[in-house]
Amino acid sequence: MHLAPILETHLLWPDEVAAQATAGRLAAAMLPSPNALIELHGPLGAGKTTFTRLLLRALGVQGRIKSPSYAVMESYELPAGGTASHFDFYRFGDPREWEDAGFRDVFAAPGLKLCEWPEKAAGQLPPADLQLFIELMPDDSRRVRVIGTAKLVEALQ
């Protein structure tokens, strides 16, 4: 089995426009049929859901994109085909809730998976293709540490 090289880089999002540009570059790198697991790490208010919305919009999703905080998962059909699933594991008290919720089949199928609070499902998720560690700075900008496969990380630089 050949493993893809893992790279790390750092980004600065001074505002939402910069985050939107990153989302656009990432979407372009994943089209026509996104098939990746992206983990979004960061405290409440860091911008995980905002970035997810920006990415889904860049992939062509129309209509309301809502946070899956209570439903845990929201799925979206992508215009070019395939599915994007947005997860928010914030309310998980035990990683086994992931298994109990029946997510194994979702993660085994092709498609884009965007996971907020992945640490709450620790040990249950497959390895991520891309991890974004979003840090809210005092001036409301975001510093983002990016770790992932070379193809995806290079697209963000």
C-alpha cells in the first residue's frame, strides 16, 4: 500500500474573504468528484461551520446550509455528482456514539466528509485527508495550521 505524503503549512485568514478564497482553491482541487475526509478543529466561534459553508458553496451547493449541531449530520447533493456530509460531533459524550449513530456506512462510501469536533469521535474516524486547526486571534483574524495529503495542502498555498 502506498501512502500519500503528508504536508503541513500555515495560513492566515484576516477576514471571511480570505477564508472564501481558501475554500475556492480547495474545492477546485477536489472537483469533479470530491472524495475526502476533512477535519475542522478549533474552539467555539473559530469559524469551522463558516468555512464548511464556504467550501460547500464553492462546490456549488445551493439553498440553506445549516449547522448539524443537533442533527449531528447534514448531507448535500453536489451538482457535479456525489454527496457531501457535514458532521458536528460537539455533543458526543462518548466516541462510541459514532458507531451507534450508524456512521460507519457513511464513512465507508465515497464522498466528501466534513467533520467538526472530530476529537469527540476519537478512534472511530478513518484517517483524515486534510486537517484544519483554526485559531481565533485577538484581532478576529484566523491562523490556520493545515496538515494533509500533498495534493490538498499544495492547493491551499
